[in-house]
Amino acid sequence: MMTATNLPGGEISYRETRHTVKQRVSVGQRTLASNDDSDTRTQAPLRLMKSEDERIARIDGQPILAALRVGIGNALDPFEDAALDGATLTEIGDRLGFRWKARSAEAKWRVYLAIDRMRDQWRLIERQMAAEAAACRRRVETRRAELIAAQRSYLGTAA
């Protein structure tokens, strides 16, 4: 079990972006149009699946998205309506139950509040990631020093 101060077996491993072997996934056939030379139609594999690397990146990004959603809080629904659904401020205000000119005014301040909260949460996440990276670098340097000291001790006793 690896802890923050212990690396298993004296090995130093760096976490990098994971990549997989490219696999071609076929879910059927598609018919290609005939060319000028012949009237026959040809078929080729139909590839609708996304690559595994895209899936891995999406899975790795989910904790950050969850943290952003928590940071936005109660302004999440108007923000998602604006950002993901492409709804206008009037439509968002209507969904929130406001009438007349208040619709767009209420929706506007809620969407901008969500943007401000998201920006603050993103800065907090970046600071946490930078602190974790710095701690990781310190652990790696400490472990390297331990390995060099052990090697020097071994070579000193062997000579």
C-alpha cells in the first residue's frame, strides 16, 4: 500500500497521461457510394465508438467536474441551462418562475454568479493540484536521496 511518504519497492513511478493501444471498433457496415467506373456499391466498417483515450480522459475529469458543480451550488441549474442547453436569459428566468422584465434580470445575475463561483472553485482546484505536485516532487527527491545513500553504503561495504 503506497502512502504519501512511502514508495513501494524503492521504485519511483510518475503518473502520466494514460494511453492505450488503438483499437478499431466496428459496430456494423456502411455502404459507400459507387464510383464513376462501376455501379457496384462497396461496404466499409462503421465506426461510431469514441476512442478509449477519450473515455479515460472523461473518467479522469469527472472528479473535477463534481467539485465544480459543488462549488457553483444553487446557481447550477441556470448555469447549465445557459452553458449546455443554450437557453436565453429570458427562457431561464421563465423556468425560474419570474415574469416580465424580471425574467432576464434574475437569470442574468444567477448565471453570472455561477460563473464567478466556478472561477473561484477552479482557482482552488488549481492551487490544490499545484500543492499536490510540489509534495510529490519533494517525496521523489527524498526517495532518490535515500536510494543514493543506500547505494553508496552498499558500494562502500562491498569495496
